[in-house]
Amino acid sequence: MMPSARFPDLEGASVLITGGGSGIGAALTEGFALQGCKVAFIDIADAASEALCDALEKSAGARPLFLNCDLRDIEALRAAVARAAAAHGPVTVLINNAAFDQRHAVEDVTPDYWDENQSINLRPHFFTAQAVAPGMKAAGRGSIINFTSTSFLINHPDMPSYTAAKAGIIGLTKGLAGKLGPDGIRVNAIAPGWVITERQRALWVTDEALSAHVANQCIREVMKPEDMVGPCLFLASDASLMLTAQTLIVDGGYL
């Protein structure tokens, strides 16, 4: 269920979401569209992204701007940011959501695999922030929200390159907050727990594992993609005006 709260200052805001065509990203695209934002999202999945745009055009009354882009290609990423700004005005809310949580064994990781993994899970966060920063500075305000993960906080054993990237996102968040804060730009991170997306169900969810995980949450309900929308809206809005360089853990109280 989408949050019932309305954030009037977000109406008409230019919002850019990476990985916004599926999973948590699709919920964020919908949630910000329902707030009356001008939403652009980056993804590589054409069919699913266009279907999302069609659905939101009906339900939210405005069609998001889908930008097909491989985030590993930094020049293409910069061009996508420029297209979003040309269509909707300078981006004042950036959500770095895109990630690829592929499992990998320590003994199988090669230098090329490591670099490829970081090129999806960490590097784009910086370069997307770099691309939107001038527009935010000119506007005198901005909110950058970086998605990290609780996976590195729970010592997840099966994806060391991914967990390294997710830990790095917190360092990046704090460094960017320190640099961009004087220009009115806030930078925060969200660390989700186990959010059950279609991808999670297809690849890793079993009844036993999910039940055991939820039993260790304080709130004993399965977390869904839309549960990440409210925290993002809060961090994007002026309700969090003096909040920056922070990591908000949203895991139902698992940690």
C-alpha cells in the first residue's frame, strides 16, 4: 500500500530514479508520480518500463519519462540526466536505487567480475550525483537519496563484492553530504532489509527462509517494495530539511 501522507512541496518537483522500472524502483516511480512530481527514471528493461509508464499514465494522471540507459556507460548516464533535466527542469530529487545483487563465491571472483559488479552497484551513485549537482546548486536545494542495504550489516556471506559496494555507498553519502551541504543539497542513504520483490521470490525466497527472517523482525510482516516509498518521500521533502549524512535503516526492526 502506498503512503497516505501528502508532501505538498514535492508537487511539480523534478525527480530522477535509477533502476526505476521494476522492484523497489517501480514502487518509487509510482509513489513520486502520485505526489504530483515530474518523474524520470533510468532502466535497461524496455518492455517492463513502458508497461509501468502506461499504467501510471492512467493511475497518476501523468506519464513518467523512461530513459533507457546502461548505468555502466557513464557518458550515456550523463546524457540521460541531461534529458531528464531538459524535459522536467533541473533534477532536485535524485534516488540512486539501481543495483544487482547477484550471488558470488569468494573463490570465483576475478578482477573483471569485481570491476563489473562495482560498475553497477557503486560507481553510478557517484556519477549520477555529480551530474545533477550543478542543477541543484543553481536551484539552491536538492535531496540525493542513495540506496544501500543491510546485507553488509548482517555479514551476508554470499556476495562480498556487493556488500563492499553497499558499505561504500554510506561512505560516499557522508562525503557528498559534507561537500554539497553548503549549497543546500542534502545527501542521505536508505538501508532496506529483505524486501520481497518479484526477483527475490523467483531466485531466493523459500517459505522457511522468509518465515525465519520475519520472525526476527520486530514488525512481523513481509516487507514489500512500497514500504520503501514513505521513507524516500520524507527524505526528499522539506520535512527532513536539516537531516543529512544519515543512513535510515528500514528493515522492520530486524537489526
